[in-house]
Amino acid sequence: MNQTPQSTAPMAGQLPHVLSADNVTKKFDTAEGPLVAVDNISFDVRPGEFLSVIGPSGCGKSTLFNIIGGLTPDHDGTITVDGEVVRGPHPSIGMVFQEESTFPWRTVIDNVCFPLEIANVPKAERLDKARHFINLVGLSGFENRHPSELSGGMRQRVAIARTLVSQPKILLMDEPFAALDEQTRLLLGDKVLQIQQELKQTTLLITHNITEAVQLSDRILVMTYRPGKLKRIVDIDLPRPRTSDVVSSPAFGAYVAKIWGDLREEASRGMAESERAR
Amino acid sequence: MRAMAASSARFLPAAFGLFCLLCGVAIVEGMLRAGLLNRFIVPLPTEVIDSFGRLFGDEQLLARFLTTVQETFYAMAILAVIGIPVGTLLYQVPVLRKATETWISALASAPIVLMYPLFLVIFGRSPATIIVMGVIAGLPPLILKTIEGLSGTRQSLINVGRSFRLTRVQMLTKIMLPAALPTIFVGLRLALIFALINIVGVEFLINFGGLGQLINDLAERYDMPGMYATIVFVILVSVLFFFVTERLERWLRRMS
Ligand SMILES: Nc1ncnc2c1ncn2[C@@H]1O[C@H](COP(=O)(O)OP(=O)(O)OP(=O)(O)O)[C@@H](O)[C@H]1O
Ligand SMILES: [Mg+2]
């Protein structure tokens, strides 16, 4: 399946890659000695591509995410965005974090307005755009609530809207749907996919959910557990436009089974290792 | 039914507390009347209560109270303007912080009121001496709480700021200070209580200004019931301040 023809050819007159990782390695010094969280990972992302990174818990996905986002300065290897080596947060990259990241002191609409406020967008325009994206993530009517009055999944949707409103060229998301129930996850996945296709936004999604990865992605990077290496890159050759209905097709099932085969090995090794450590 | 149970659960502790207080007062009254306590030193609680009318009339208790409140208000305004920026600065400059934090903690627990002769020499018997003493008393807890609040900002919120490429100043004003606000407010509350104690204390010591001076006056005139009544009044004022600021703080916490 690695050799299947690519579904999204690079567009003429554009750089072939918007984002590249070259031999990216990150070691942590822990009490039990050095820990290689990300081990020599290289890959390229094409413009407009939807790429997922999947791997078992603790394999280094968030570490990789932070490196690409320019938040981790002391790593080995390079990240290149638009041919430019990343040395800090890059203006083309928008991030949605795994942890709770809404501002508790701001209402939903003020949270979503935040990046526009920083960019000095006039107030009326700011509110218009924010409402549009709040609507998109299904939170209309909650504009004036504070995050403490929302569920965990709703807060995560606020965080997604806050990043989308800045319309980044490259969207990085670290398990953005993890706190959502399966139905909301599928529907929100459709929405994100729809935006991504409309804006031709390059998207990198970090997840441990196989269905989600196959539903949304052009390609999936499968990571190994300790050290966090790249195990395989799987091309997902399902027709677009896709909706969550694709989930019930036989081809979809075949992809899920294949990736599960890869992950099962890693996940069970991960579990065995953490049990031995205990 | 449930509403009644809930409201009784809320008022029961307060009612019990009041009941205990009244019992205590009744016991003291009984002991005084039975001659077990010296009436010359401890006045009858009923006399204390009776003297309130006289205090509000002849001694202008309300005006005294307003003087003290005004001094406290000025002290708090100065405190906020100095304490929060100083705390922020110490947080931003680790060397400064490491050099001074222990001293500030030590000062927070020192009887700062003893410094009053210094300011008496500088400012004389004036509101300035009283206000400055209030400020100095409130400063250490406010600075410490400001530092604590800023250091406690969640990493994920800082990361959001970094990913949107905020400047240092924006990071501070748009993320760290708002995130620290509930903790800073705890600092302001502590500062208020410390300042009030010191303001009344210095008023007493330099015999100038509001409630503290009144206590001093009444003691010198040997008006024991009046003096005790004023002390009770000061306690009620602190309770009121405590209560109001606690409500405010809870409201702030709900926002965050
Ligand atoms: N700051 C740190 N210091 C030390 N070790 C760390 C640090 N951050 C992460 N690690 C370790 O690096 C490994 C990878 O962590 P990471 O958060 O990237 O995993 P993950 O794949 O995102 O997991 P999950 O799916 O549970 O979010 C883990 O073993 C973790 O213990
Ligand atoms: Mg993670």
C-alpha cells in the first residue's frame, strides 16, 4: 500500500513541501537516565495535505508536535516550513493543544477572538469571524459563557475554533478530539475536513484513534513505542470528498485492520514495558 | 423541602456560633454580677452595649470609622500600585527574586508595627505615617502572592501564547496576569487585613486619626465600657471587610 499512486500531487509553481522534518531527535533527562522520546524521525508534508501521526500513548507524539510548533528549542535535527528552518513558533503554524488550553477568564467569544486581537483586527470584523468559527464547531448560543460552564469536549472545541480563526497555513492538532464522544468526534471531524478542503489548509493531526486517522487523512505516520521511531507511512487512498459515512465502507475496514496490526505490536510492547517498570 | 434543608444547612453553623457568643457574654455578665470578676477592669457587657449610643453621638464613631476606612483605602491603592508591579518584576528577574524572596517572607511574619517611630520622625503625627505603615504591612503578602500567581500559570496557556507569538509584554498582560488574578486577589485580601491591623494599631500608638485614637482616648479617660465597645466595633469592621472580600474573591474564582 506504500506504493499506491499519490492522491494529491503537488501543485505547479508551489514548493513540493510546506513542512519537512529531518532527522528530528529529542532526548529527555529523567531520573532513570536519558529517555529518547523522538528518535530520528524524517518526513515531508505536501501543501494541502492531511497527515495524521498515530502511535500508542507515551510514544512521543506530543513531543514531536511541540518540536514542529517551535516550542522545544533543544532538539536535534531540523524542521523546515516553506523552506525556512524553524527556530521558534512560526507564523504559518497554528496549534491546538492536547491539554486544556482555553482562557478561563475569557468568554467563549473572547477566547476565539484572542488571536485576532493580537493581530489588531478591528473589533467588528473580529466578532464576525469568531461567530463564524464558533458556529462551525457547533457552539452557537454559548458565546457568552465562560469555559468553566462548559463540558471538557466543548472547551476543546473552543480551543479548535480559536486556532482556526487565525486561519493558519499549517494546522497542527494534538489529539483535539480526545475528550469528545464518538458521534461528536465524527461530526466535528467532518467539519474540520470540510474547512481543510475549502481552505486547502495543510493539516497535521496527532491521534491515537485509528478510525479518526483513516477517516480524515491522506497519509498516516505510524510511530513505534520507545524509542519513538517512524514505523511506517500508510497512504489512504479513499475518494474525496469524504464524510464520516466512509467509515462503513470495506476499504476503510481494510485500512483500519492494517494499522491496528502495526499498532497492536507497539501498544502491547508499551504496556508490557510499563508493567515491568512498576 | 430541599430548599429549606439547604438553607438551614447554611445558617445552622452561623446560628450556633452566635448562640455560643451570646452564652459567653451571658456568662461574663453573670460572673461580674456575682463579683467573680473585677468590674473595675472588665465592664458589664450590657454597659458596653449601652455605650454604643453615646459613642455614635458624642464620640463621632462613624466619622472615626470613615477616617480609618479612608486611610485604609489610600493604603490599598498605593499597595496595589506598588505591590503588583514589584511582584511582577521580581518574577521576571530571577536573580532579584532569589535575592529578596526570603527577606520578604521574613518581613511578612515580622511585627512591622514596631517600625512606626521611624515614620513618625519622617512624617510627624499625620495621616501619612499611618498610611505608610499600612502599606508596609501589606506589601510582603501582596508581593509574595503576586509571584506565586505568576509562577503558577499553566504551561499549556503559556504555550498558547507562544504559539500565537505574543510579545513579552502581551504574554504578561494577556495571559500571565489574568491567570494570576485570583491568587493576586488573595494577596490583596491579606494585605487589606494586615494594613487594617497596622493602621488601627498606629492610630492608637501615635494617638491620631480614626478608631485607634478613639480607643486610646477612651482608655486614658478610663471609659472602660466605651473602650470595649470601640474594640468590638473594630472587630466587627474587620469581620465585615473579611466577609465582603471573601465574597468578591469567590466571584472572581468562578470567573476563572
Ligand atoms: N518534559 C519531559 N521530561 C521528561 N520526559 C518527558 C517530558 N515530556 C515527555 N516525556 C516523556 O517522553 C515520552 C513521550 O511523551 P509524549 O508526551 O510525547 O507522548 P504522547 O505520544 O503524546 O502520549 P499521549 O498519547 O499519552 O499523549 C513519554 O515517555 C514521556 O514520559
Ligand atoms: Mg500527547
